[in-house]
Amino acid sequence: MHSRSSDESLSISSRGDDRFFLIATVSLPALAQLAYIFDVYYYHYNGIRSNGYEGLLSSILSVFAYLQYCVPIHSRLFRFFYHLFLWILSQIGTLGHLISYAKRDDKFHVILYSIWAVVDSFYFGCLIYCRVFPHIRNLRIHMAIEQRHLFHFISRLEVILAIFIPVFFDTRLITLTKDNIAFYILFDFFAEYYHRFHGVTIKATLYIFVITVTASVATEWIHIAKHEMKYEIASLACELLAACLCYSLIVMQFFPNNFISRRQWGKYKRRQTVSSISSQHNRHSIDTSAENNVCYF
């Protein structure tokens, strides 16, 4: 399962030889989707809503569902069925929401999750196109995940969950969003590659993504405080928009025109180093000449 289809993928020594990492990157997105299904049907159909559990497990694991774009599966056929399988799981969970809210005649949430289903389907279609048919265009993974990223995600989750667990299990509070925890971790991960972003589009998408996630969290807390429907709508709409922006960043990173190649970046760094050394030498020369012209009393 080595990712040989990408010149931006990691070296064999850091990725291909670590079986634990390969198993984790393949299994965690599937576990995230299964957790989503469990949480949906547990919340809606188990009849237990007063215990404060509102999808905590899927909120923890949802970040890994977004990382399926760089799962190191070499075979295109296996890649196709892998992403198709994850899409089916995501639609099963969303269908559970739709059926439940339709029975309650909750038109707002029916429309919301219908849009989620369409957005997810479009994203999975783009993902399959980019990962299964790379011979059509020279599409490569430019933001690959390494072992250090995986442990970084887990450490960030521990910090965030220490804050959010009391919110989830407080029966007086109702959590609205399900992916904002994942978004907080993801835009930090995306920002690590910002120095290689090329063009206004991908950079602007990251900035708007960050702003939208912040707006979603802010309006959710205002809703918790004031219990007004307009803030709930604003929070859920911002989360949906943030998901669209996150999907857009993931799809854009496959296209080489949105990134500076490693070779170009290396040349740029060497020029910067030479320029820095030259400027330091010039400043030293100016300081020396100025010191010679100083009159000491």
C-alpha cells in the first residue's frame, strides 16, 4: 500500500515501512464513519437524549474522515472501492438524520441534511476522480500526512476534548455542530503547507475557512446562551459552508498549479539564504564605515 502515485508523498523510510501507520491511516476514516452512524441512530432511535451524549464519539473521530484523501493504497481499484465504501457509510448516517427529522416534520433539518448529502456526494466524486484516475491529469497529493501529524492530531484532540467534554455531557446545553473540532485541527494542518501555496484562490480559501469555523463556534455559543433560532441556523449554516471550504482545499491540493514544487521551493530558499548572507555582509560593511566616521569624546 505504498503511495507511489505522488511525487509529494512521503519517503519509504518514513511511511511505507511503518505498518502501524499504514493500518491507522486506512482504518481510522472507516472508524470515523462507523462512529457517525452509531451516534446518529443512538441519538435518534435509542430514546435516550437526557444523558447528555450528543455524538461525542463521532466528533472526536470526524477529523480522520477528512484525511481519507491521502490514504496510502497503491491499487486504483482498491482506492475506488475504499472511497465508495466510506461514501456509503456517510450516506447511511445522513439518511438516519433525514428519516428522523422527516418523522418530526422538522423541515429545516431535513433541508440541511439533504444539502449535506449532496455536498458529501460531490466531494466523494471529486476525490474518486483525483485518486482513481490520475492518468487523466497529472494529479498529485501535495499535503501528505506523516506519522508526526497523526500524533499531533491526537494531542490536539486531548486538549480540545478537555474543554468540550463538559459541554457535551451537560444536559442543560445542546451542541449543534459535529465537525468544528475536526476543522480546528485541520486548518492548523493545512497552514503547515501555506508557504508552498501558489495563487490567491487556495490562500483565500484557507483564510475564509478559518473565519467561517470561528463564526460557527461563536454563533453556537450565542445560541447556547440565548436559545434563539437565528443563531442555531447561523451556526449550522457556517459549519456546512466550512465543510465546503475544507473539501475545496482538499481537492485543490491535488492540482499542481496551486502549489510551488519542492524543487522551486528549494531554489527559492537557496536564493533567500544567499540574499540574507549578502544583506548581512552589506550591513556589516556599512556599520564598519560608519564606526570609522564616528568622533569619540
